[in-house]
Amino acid sequence: MPIEYVIAIVIAGFLFIVAASKSVKTPLRWVGLAALNLVIGAVLLFFANLVGEMAGFHLPINPVTALIAGFLRLPGLAALVMIKLFMM
């Protein structure tokens, strides 16, 4: 089976599920909220790395750390810093 057919079937299935659901807004709202928190977390980690560069400290910017920092904001960022300090 060609990959184009598989992609078309997956897209059609997703559209059917969305059309069959009672509310299309709620799932898309959660996806948008998660994406927004991911971006906020990445920005927080970027600025933390700018400040930490003076002390030779670096936190990796990946989806997991960005989501933690995005959802929990400054306490999440502080937790990531503490985890990094105690793991080293």
C-alpha cells in the first residue's frame, strides 16, 4: 500500500473523529494551550541559558523541559535548575 494512501486514510480518520465529536473547540483549545505553554517554556529556558552562560550553566531546550517550564513557569524553571544542579 503506497504511503499516500496511508496518509489519506489517517487524515480522513482524524477528520471523521473531529466531525463526530460533540465539541470541536475543546480538543483544539487544549492543543493550542499546550503549544502556547511550549513556546513560553522555550523562551524561559532561553533567557535562563543567557543568564546561566555567565556561570557556565546550561539547561537543554527540548520539548519535555520546555513543557515543564511552560506549564509551571518560574517554579518549574527553578525545579529544572535544582534537578540539574543535584544531578551534576
